[in-house]
Amino acid sequence: MLKKLLKSKRGEGYFDIVIVVLVVVMVISLIIAVAPVVSAKIQLDNYADELVREAEISGRIGSETTARAQVLSERTGIIPKITWSRVGKVQLNQEFTVT
């Protein structure tokens, strides 16, 4: 009886389906867990890009960039700590960073 039960392959397809469903559920849960992190990074990158663009357009890092940072914070709901590599006047194509 036991020998016959061990040689039987009748329920083999069910185990395959269970494993596939389990893997699919795990992949979906991983995507759901990682999506907010990716979204936050994209928002921060856009935030920094807009601040840099504002500094380039206004020609300086000062009240204009501070006002733009406040608008962006209100719009996005994130309030990052902003530091600039330089302060004051900036020229187009002059290198500076915002972190």
C-alpha cells in the first residue's frame, strides 16, 4: 500500500500550482514593498532638479531658491534638509550641487 502510494503521481500538478502561486504572491509583495522607496527617490530627484533650475534661472542661490523650496515642500509634502555647495551668484553651466 505504501509502495503504491509513493509511486503514484496523481497529485503532482497541484503541488506545482501551489508553488507557482506562492512565488507570484512573493514577487507581488516585494514590488509593493519597494514601490514607495522608488517613488520617494524620484520625488527627491525632481525636487533637487527644480531647485537647481531655479538657481540657474535666477542667477543666484538665495531668496528665490528658498521660496521655490517652500513651494515644492508644500506641493510634494516632503521637507528635506537642503545644503548648497556654494551661496550667492551662479553662472549658467557653472557647477554647483544641492543635497
